[in-house]
Amino acid sequence: MKTPQIMMKIEAIVRNSVLHEIQDELAEIGIPTFSAYQVHITGIHRVHHGWRNKTSDFIPKTKIEILCADKDEETIINTIQKAASTGQKGDGVVFTYNVNKIIKIKDKQTGENAL
């Protein structure tokens, strides 16, 4: 019986200004295609003496979504971190999720073949 491929979804919320750097770096490692969305974040933020009571205004960011094989997850995360890092507060965050199944609508390919 064939072992099922483990697939991942990587989401990153990053500064708008680093999107093209991330795109270039991902292309260098063989990831030419991903989804990008303009999003706005807000929330209560931590300051030196605990939590601030006031929420921030909406801050524009870019959300990137990538579907990949499990074996490529760390390389992609490291690439995003390298390209997106300015060393300043607000550089962003990366999330990963297990994906149970990917099926290409056109030809019904599944798993890594559907990417």
C-alpha cells in the first residue's frame, strides 16, 4: 500500500514592503507560485509594563499562502524569515497547517502532483 504524502499549508503575515523580496527568494528555491492577499491587522499590544488597554489602528500587511510537501516546509519557512526580517517589531508571523488532501480539479491529480 502506498504511503500517503503529508502536505502542508504555510501562511505568513508580513510587511507589504517585503513581498517582492519574498517572491524572488521563493522562486530561487523552486516555489514560483503562491497566493498573496492584502490584509489589515489590529489588536491589543504588549508594552514594557504589560498589556496596553488601547487597540491599534488597522495596519496593512500581506498574507502569503503556500501549499507544499512536508519535506519542503522548513526550507520555505526559513526562506520567508530571511527575506521578511528587518529585525524590527512587526516583521510578521508564520503559521503551518497539515493538509489532509489536495486534489487538482482539472485532472484529479492528488498530493504533491496536484501542486
